[in-house]
Amino acid sequence: MERPGLYLGTVLLILSLTIDFADAGSLTAGAFPPAGKFILAESSLPDNESLPIEGSLSQSGIISGHGSGISLNGAFEPDLAFKPDLAFARANELYLEGSYEEAIMIYREIINSGYHSAALYYNLGNAYYRSNKITPAILNYERASLLSPGDEDISFNLELARMHVRDRIETLPDFFLNRWWKEARDFMSADAWASVAVATFIITLLFLSVFLISASVPVKKLFFWLAVILFFLSVMSFSLGLDQRNHIRNHNSAIVFSPSVSVKSSPDINSTDLFVIHEGTKVWVEDSIGNWRAVRLSDGNKGWLQRDAIEMI
């Protein structure tokens, strides 16, 4: 009689552990409807020319919550004050009409109201790109990629935007086990991994139940090993989801926004210039002293630059 209670208690424990990172994909109480995929289609155009975008946006779904209202061309639109889903749809309409600056303003107002999602940052990145503002486009594509790892369209647009960055920095090869883990972690979002962890654990309990009640030795062996395999998958899924949640919340990457910045040997304006990097380059912040940040590039080079030169992803 104790076993059903033990099973139920274990399931509730797993659910309570996964609920903390199950919503990490949006990091908000509300969730935006997924964006349709805008594909930046050509890569051979001049640097000062926007790439064409194909596709359409999805504007379905309702978002609950309170916002600060949307100001468009100086006119306040009260209908959007408490309905960020309507603001999102309005910004999408403006984008499709070619009013990119107005769309950017509304997307940013939604973010400033406390709402975040991969779709929102992705659409904002598209609007910046079509406005020929490559650096903020890269920043928002990076934020979208952080919330929706493995999304092929976000990755595609991000790589095309990076083609406009002046710096060409090689990436140091990662240890193969670390690389495999990151690829597995980014295969799905944190809430997807949480769902897999819960589902596989419940199936594990069902297999254990068959193992306990069956009188057939071959059946008991089969379901015992199936339960072991499913339990391993559950633990792995939980670990990957937890790592994905921590990666989203504790990332330290940033994008350079200054046209060019000299990276110093120490946090002192009079220290030696080590090298120069340009806007759009991605760096990792490893330390801070006052208004100075210690940064690392993907090729392993390190140095110090002022906080105003970068924007955290």
C-alpha cells in the first residue's frame, strides 16, 4: 500500500523541481504568439542595402498583462495599454507596410513594459535590419536565439547580419564533450526539456509498476531495463533543461555598439592598447571594475573596455 503513495510523491517532487525552469523560454508571466519566419533571402547585396525578407507574421493569440501604453507618432493609443498582444499585432502590421521605425518603437515599448519572447526579439531584429541598423539587429537576433536555441531561421538571419560586421574573429575549438553537451542543450528550449523529463519519468514509473506486479521473469527483466533507460533519459532531460535555464539567466555575452573601440591592457584610459574591435562584434564579459569591463573574444584574446561601448545580450 505504500508504493502508490511513494510513486505519487516522487512524481510531485519531479514536477516541483521542473516548474522553476519550465517557463524559461519566455522569462515572463505572459507569452507572445510565435512569429512567422522572415527569411533574409539574398546574401550578395551591397553592405548598405537591406536584404529582402520573405514570409508573413503570425498575429494569433492573446496576451494577458499590463503595459505602459503605446505612443505612435506622438499619439497615445489607449486600446493597446493593457493588451500587448494587440500592440504586437499592430507592430507587425506596420512592419509589413514598410514602416520599420514605427514598428521598432512599438516592439521596444512592449519590451519596456516587461514582456519578452523569442518572437518579439526576432521581429525587432528584422525591423532593425530592414532599417539598415545592423548592430541592434544582431543584438536582438542574439536575444531571440538565447530564448529559442536551435531555431534555424533565427540562426540564419543572425549569420547573415554578422556578414556586415567588420571584424572576422576565429572561434577557438571547444572540447568535443563540452561541444556535444551544448549542442544537445540547445536542441530544445528549457520548457521543452522539462516536458520531456516529466513525461519520461512518468513512463518510468509505469514500467516499474509492470515490473513489480508481473509474475513473468522475462517481462520483469524487460520492463526493469526499460525503466532504467527511461529514468536515465529523464535525468538527462532534466539536466539539459536546467542548464538551458541557467544559460539564459546567467549569460555574460554582449555586443559592441561603438563604431570602434580600443581594448586596453588594464582598466585605465592611459593603459596600453591591445587591439581594436568594431561594432557588431560579440564579446564575453568576465569581470568589472567601476565603468570598465574585462572582455574575452571568441579567439581567446582578452582586455578591458568601457561599459558604454557594449550592450549586454
